[in-house]
Amino acid sequence: MSKVYSLPSRLKEDLKLVEDELTRIVSLKEGKLAEAALTTLKAGGKRLRPILVLLTGMINIYDVSKLIPSAVAIELVHTASLIHDDVLDGADTRRGSPTINATWDEKVAISTGDYLFGVAFEILSKLNNPYLMKVMAEAALALSVGELHQMRTCRNFNQTIDDYLTKIRNKTALLFSAACSMGAVLSGAKETEIEAVGRYGENLGMAFQIYDDVLDISGDKRILGKPIGIDLKDGMVTMPIFLALQETSQRAYLQNVVENVNSTEEEIEKAIRIIKATSAIKETKNRAKGFVEKAFEALKLIDADEARRELRFIGEFVINRYH
């Protein structure tokens, strides 16, 4: 599989429409909110969530008039959560660009995130589909719970891998699941197919986040567009760190780097070398692949050949990117 996933040609134009609509809607607000929101959107991103809405919309009847607003709404919710994350984490950059809180201040950043959440639900409300509102509301609530969980466990080793999995399920996986369920519902898919793509999306989201945590340790910053070791610096205990702690003889050093808010770049680099010297990276990748296999299992219930094939390609992309 190529390291770059390429959409079917007929969906590329629709994804461009999603991008244009994101810009148009955000620009409707004047002043700092619009400028700040546009800055974040234009910083880029994979747009995986909108892509999942479009792809699952292929399961039955592909109705672009409904799929594009839903794809826009879910990307706005995702973007809003990133903006709020940056405030809570005190992050200065996002995808190589200054964050809103770094460019303006935390008040502008929080207001911008709130604005995007509001716009997303306003868009969905116009589709007059209670199921979409319910799924999105549940995903947005999970995002908040996941962020609170992350704050509570920051620089804290009194947690387990199960705690970590619960956190990433809330912060990442359930929004993936929502994107898939929404697209399937809007296509008029069967109930079994809607449930199946929901499971697919959740497992895909788990794999995506776990593999992102691998890239934070072993990725190439020139390709990623951001420094590596951010999780260590921010005190996030991710799966590679958990697994390395179980194996390394330098557990105390590694734990100290995570717990210490003032760890130097040299200490973080040494911590990365310690993790790489263990089997943690390989084992974490294997666990990510396990979630992808669960996602693929769910796809067996999808009748539409093209949708099933493209959703499988997305799963392969998640665990093959950047290496």
C-alpha cells in the first residue's frame, strides 16, 4: 500500500467542496474569531473525518447535498477540540504554525473553539435528522471527558494501559465512529451496516491515535512537520512509554523525564533512545494493527464493494504512513 491514501476521483471534487465550505462558513463571522479559525483550518490536516463521512456515504445512495454539511460539521468539531487542547496544553505551535493562543491569547482561542462547536451543531440542525445530532453530541461530550482524563493523568504514573485506551477512545476514536455512522445513515444504509461502520470507525480511531503516539517517539520531524518527543515533554504517558517502562532497566530515568515539567531537550532525547532500545515501538505497532484488524472484521457486513474497499485502504494507510 502506498504511504499516501488517494481518494476515488469522484470524491476528490467533493472533498474540495468540503474545504471550500469550511472556509466560507468560518469567514461569515467578522473579526478575530473568523481570522483565528481560518488560521487553524488553513494549517492543514488530513481531513480524515470528512473523508470517512464521504466514504461511508457511498454504502447506499450517495447524497452529496447532505454529506458535505455533515463532513463540514465534523471537521469543525475536530478543529474546535484541537484549539481547546492547545489552550490546555499551553502549546505554541500546531502543524508547524503558531496556535491561536500564541498568536492572540487564551480568551480568543477558547472563544474560537466555542464558536466552531456552535457552528457545527447549527449546520447539523438544518439537516433535520435527530440521529445526527445525537451522534455528534455524544462524540463532543466524549471529547470533553477525554480531555479532562488527560489533564488528570498528566505526569501521573498511577494509571494503566486500560486508562490510556479509555482516554484515546474518548478523545479520538468516538469522533471517527461518529463520522462513519453519520455517512452511513445519510446514505440510507441498513441498520446492520450503520452499526458495523460505527465499530469500524471506533477501532480505526484507536489505531490512528496509538500509531500517532508511535510517531511521536520514532517519527521524522521533517515529514511530520513537528518535533518528536512532544508527549514526553508534556508528561503524557502513552502506550510506547508504558511498554518501555515494563522492559527497560532505566525505568527511573524515563519516569523522571515524564514527571519533570522542566525536562531538557537532551533529557527527552535520551528518553527517546531508551524507549527505542526496547521492543515498545514494535509491540505498540502490533497493537495498533490489532485494532485495524477489528475494523476490517466489521467491514465484512458492508455490501457495497467500493465503499468496503476504500474503507479498507484507509485502515492500511493509518498503520503504513511515514515509514
